[in-house]
Amino acid sequence: MIPPPQWTAEQLAEDCEKAIGLFREERLHDPKKRYVAAFEAYEGQINRLLEATDNLRALQSQIGSVLQQDLTDAFRYLGAPPISADDLKTLADVNTLAAAKLEHDPESLGRIVEVIVGALDDRRFPWVQEGREPTDAERQAATIASAALLAASRVATLRRNEARKGQEDFVEAALVNAGWTKTASRKITHLGEAPKPGEFCRESEFGSAKADFVVGLQDHRTMAIECKVSNSSTNSVKRLNREAVGKAEGWVSDFGRVQVVPAAVLSGVFKLLNLEQAQARGLTIFWTHDIQVLLDWIGQTGGE
């Protein structure tokens, strides 16, 4: 059986620089239109929230109206720092933030407001603590600051999700174009349930952890692929060494080193040291910008 490729430090460094260059080019040309659109939408939400709650001085009595008007995001961003939906449910000890389900549960509504009021950003909303009406300048400043926070968070989330989905779609298209057949996602508890040679599936439970792709190699081994996009060298530690390598070691433990080829397809900013460490721990590294290397290798597993 042909072993998976191993890269020298020089080869890893070269691909690392290529990936960083592509990341820079993409970000520098990323238009501001999405941010502006998000800002304007959230500016409207903040204004509606302030109007519905008498400039936040009637949060307790108007929380039902806030949720009914779908102003939950704006409501969560009143805090310093903003509170995620999952955190708000945990802190308020509620199972949902849906208005319809909370309509007849005043105790839960009260706990939700209590959490937000306790975290309220006094720098943005100083009038609430002081028990007075805001000045026009204070209200305008608070609206702009809150909308900017919401818009920045929204655009960052969109970038992450689009980068990940775009990378996975790209890998799928490359496999299909190379002659591999896409099959249904599945739960794989033993290798008999894995895709057959020449087949692959997306996002499947592979032993103890999910894999973005599970590929049936022509020599009857199974390749499990994680797609990772990183926007900083610090982030690469989490994306590569903790997540991808952690899964790789689990898959080898589940199914055996001879039977499984753990791999990662990378895009973005990665630190050379982290790449070397990941490879040393058994992870085979490929790059989105040179996906043909992956295709060539899996093609070679068929032998002559």
C-alpha cells in the first residue's frame, strides 16, 4: 500500500506562504457591502428595541413584545460583553427564547430580563442606571455602537461559515470530477460500513468523531478528511492541533493505523511549527490551493 505523503519543513513553509497570500488577497478584496447592510438592519432593530422599552427603562414589562418583534439579537447585545443565545438560556435557566413558548411563563421572562439587566453596558446606556431619559446624543451613540457590534459579529460569522462551506464544497467537486462517487452520509462504527473503494460521503460519524469526508481508497483503506480554515496562526493551534489531530488520533485508535489514513485539507493562516507537529502526530496535510496533490495521491492507491 502506498504511504500517504510526508512533507519537508521547506515544502510546508512554501505551501503555508501560498495559503497566507491567498487569504490576504481574499480579505483585502472582501467588499464592505455586507457590513453596511448588516449595520443598517441592526440599527433599525436597536431603534425598535429602544422604542418598545421606553429606552430600556421598561424592559421587564415589555420583554414579551421584544421577543415577539424578533429583537432577540439586539436584546442580547445590550450586555457588556454581549451574551450568546446559548449562554442566555443557560444563565436564565430557560429552554427556549421563542416568544410563543414564553408568552405564558412570566417567571422565565423575568429571569431573562434579570440576566440582561445585570450585564447591561453602562457605558453605552448610562441613563438606565441613572434613572432618567437619554439625551438625543446618548441615544444616537448607543444605537451606532450597538449596531456596529452586531454587524461586526454577523459578518465575522458569515465569513467563517462561508469559508468552511466553500472549502468543503470545493473538495466535494474535486472528488467528483476525479471520478469518485458521492454516497449518503452515515454512522460508521466499523470499516464495513465505510464507503467502498471509489466512493466518499460527507459529514459522517466515523468511530468516535465526525469527519467532514470519509473516502474509500482503491486499496480498501479508508481516508478520513477534516477541512480546516484558519484566520490566524494562533487560531491554527485550535483548528489543526487540537481539533484535526485530536480526531485523527481517535480514528487510528478506533480502527487501526494500517486501515485508516487521517488527513486535513487546509486553507488560510497556519503556523509552520503547528503544521510540523500535526504531521509528526500522524495527520496527512493537503491544501485547498493545491487540491490536485490529494487527488493524485488517492488515485495512486489503485496501483497499476
